[in-house]
Amino acid sequence: MSEQAPEAMRWSTENCTISRTMQVLGDKWTFHVLRELFVGVRRFEDIRARSGIPRQVLTERLAALIERGLLRRHPYRLPGQRERYEYRLTQAGLDLYPVLVAIIQWGDQYLPLDGGPPIIPEHRDCGERVSVVLRCEAGHEPDARQVAIRPGPTAKPRALAG
Amino acid sequence: MSEQAPEAMRWSTENCTISRTMQVLGDKWTFHVLRELFVGVRRFEDIRARSGIPRQVLTERLAALIERGLLRRHPYRLPGQRERYEYRLTQAGLDLYPVLVAIIQWGDQYLPLDGGPPIIPEHRDCGERVSVVLRCEAGHEPDARQVAIRPGPTAKPRALAG
DNA sequence: TTGGCTGAGTCTGTCAAGCGGACTTATCCT
DNA sequence: AGGATAAGTCCGCTTGACAGACTCAGCCAA
């Protein structure tokens, strides 16, 4: 690398997919909320008790996730109680599964617990453990070093190019 | 609760892999920093200029990521300048690629831009686009609804079971 | 040798957000 | 009427983010 600026410096980040996605997910508590929903915990008090999120913050996060289309409110009624609402994943929310699994997978590898993992994603049909793999359209399964992030059709040049 | 409480309510979240991983990654800016490194931008000023992170926050984040083993500092010297340091991904950092790709993939689907994506992960060897897929050890490729998160060997029962 | 340039920080004051704990509301049961 | 409960709302404090100015170290040119 004789000192030319990296190619990426020519491109703006203002419409970057990662930035835009992080505006939806990039909060300290959001993945904790999603985890609860993924494991089947759907009620405000249950989510709060398990995750330890301050009530006010949980209220705000749930509202934001609903507004962004990841969750929806669903009425339920316990016997002898009034109707309340629980929170469920929409398809958009469910489609975050690969992100969750990728996070779990990384954590299991780099922050392992003695005795094995506390949670395991598994295939309901066959009971085997599920992981994520990188795969290209040609069917190869490259490892990280063989993947590059390139500008796409809507990549914007940076105003103050370096 | 005759609607019996979800199974997950019996388990504690205190050692949950997602929580532990989020202590490393779960900050608003962390993925922005990682993105820069993944696209090849490695110097403090470049990262700051592209990502818009306040200097102080960037300093603090880089230090945290180094301490957690995701980055390392690497000396470099521009002609006619003194030696400085740039930041590079370690293997642990590189192994976050599936997380990044999963995030990009979700963003491309649910927060699409007119005209296509601004960044595309591709296989260096063949130039084809890379995505992540869920796969179980038996070789199936389940979709999100067919995956369940189950307690593993170090799952802890909750103190105040509900 | 002095003075300016540059990348990579540090310092400071302001302001928003997170936090724990107490309080509120609506409905049901006894 | 009184009590229980889930799901919030309210409050005051503390922490962290933020923008903008300042610092520091080494190199170069005059």
C-alpha cells in the first residue's frame, strides 16, 4: 500500500446502508428487545423484567420499533384481567434473524463461557444448531478476507474528496 | 397464567450471549467505525471525516475496540511526516463480517434506495455479490420461522421465576 | 531557530438521554 | 368498596454526547 488514500475515501457515507440501518437498530437496548421477542417473550413487564431496560426507555423503544415496522401490537387478555397488548415481530422483524444469529455466533466464538453457550439457535424441524454462512451468488462460500465492500449504483462521491 | 408463560421466562438473561456481545458492539457508533475499517479506511481523521463521529467519542470507541481485541494499532508514516498510527481489524474484528453483511442485507431489503444499494459486499475472486444464509448442521437452510432459540448448557434459571 | 503545517488527539461547557424509584391508570375480582 | 395487576408516566439526578476551541509532537522550509 504505497500511500494512496483508500478507494473508499472517494465515496460519501451519507446514504450508506449501514448508517441507515443503524438508525433503526443502533441503540444500546434495541437488540435486547429483539432478543426477547425472538425467544418468545412478548409482554411489556416480561421484557422489562428479563432485560432490565428502564420502563421509560422500553416504552420509547417499542414505539420506535413499531413505527419502523419491526413490531406490531397485538391484543391479548388474561383470564380475569382487562385486555392488554403484547408485541410481536413483523416479517421485517423476523428477517433480522440472520443478524441475531451472526451476533450469537460471534459471541460464542470470542466471548465464550466455560461450559458452552447459554442460548443456541436451532432448526425446529431437525433440532440441529443453526449458524450463518457467507455465500456469493456463484455459490462460493468465501471467508471474511475474500469479501470486499464495493460502491453500488447509488454510491455518492464525497463533496470534499481527499 | 393459564396462557402459560413462554418457556424463555424460566431462564435468566444475565449471561446471555447477545447481552455479552452487545457490551462490545452495542453502541450507536461502533458499527460506523467497523464499517470504515471494513471498507479500508483506517486513520483517525479519515474515519472521523467520513463517519461524523465526534473526536472524543471516536477516541474512546477506538480504545474500547482495541481493548476488546477487535482492532490493533499499526504504525505508518507519510513521506515528510512523523510516524502515526492507523487502526486495523484483528481476526476477531474480521469475523464480524457476517454481522455486517447481514445488516447490509436487511437494510437493502427494508430500507431500499431508489436506484439500488450504495454499497455491495462482493466476493473478491469472482466478483459476485455476497450474502448470508442461515444453515443448520444437517445442511438445511431454514428460514427465520423455522429457527428457535433454545437454552444451552450454561442457561441459568431465573431467580424470581414467573 | 523559528515558525508553520498536519494528524491525532484533549479540554470545556452545554444539552439530551439514561436511570431508579415513586406515582398513575384502567380494569377485573372478591 | 378494596385490592390486585400490567402497563405505563413523572421526577430529579447523573452520565454521555456534542461542537468547537485548544494542544502536542515531529517534520519541513526559510
